[in-house]
Amino acid sequence: MMSKIKKILVPVDGSVSGCKAVDEALFFAEKCDAELDFVYVASNINKDIPSHIVFDRIWEKIPAGRAARKHVKTGNIAKTILAVAQEEGSDIIIMGSRGLGLLKGVLIGSVSQKVIEESKIPVMVIK
């Protein structure tokens, strides 16, 4: 049996599947009365999308009273997501299946795959 979900980590990058993951995380946070941590990892792939634009869109959706925090990091995307999950004591990671990779065919799911392989906590991937 899974322990109670109290903290949800949601990696965001402004992509369509990332936005779907945000909606799913908001749904779970409501059901579990969980806190939300959103992490944006700056990289050469998403350098044209400033983090504040991504976060502004997300913050519009967060219901009043729901605890949520922003984290902006740089570095290897998968490793950084896992590091934030550990630092924040996250119970689950909810993320999109594909991000903004330039070579869609080559990069599909490479970050989510690495997070799944190396995570010590459950990972929910949203298509």
C-alpha cells in the first residue's frame, strides 16, 4: 500500500504534456490535500521560454489555500528533478511524457525515462 501523498513535485517546461501534468497534479493535490512543488530546469532546450511565463500560467490555476512553491534550477534536467525531489521530501513526481526537445523523435521521453529509472519515489508520467 502506498503511503499518503503529502508533497507532489511537478517538473515544468511550458510544453503541452507538461501543462497536462500540472492539471493532473492539481487534481491529485486536491484529493490528497498535498503541497505542490514546481521545478523549472533551465537548459539550452528551453532557453527561449522564461520561467516566469511558465509559472504565471500555472499560478493562475492554483486554488486559493493550496500550498505551492516554485523552484528554478539549472543543470542536467533529470538529475536536477531528482535532487529537488529529495531536497523537498516529495512523495511522488508527476511529469509530462515529453518536453520541448528539438529533435522530437530522438528526445521523446528521455528525461522522463531517466527520472523513472533513477527515482526512489513513484513517478507518474502524463501523456
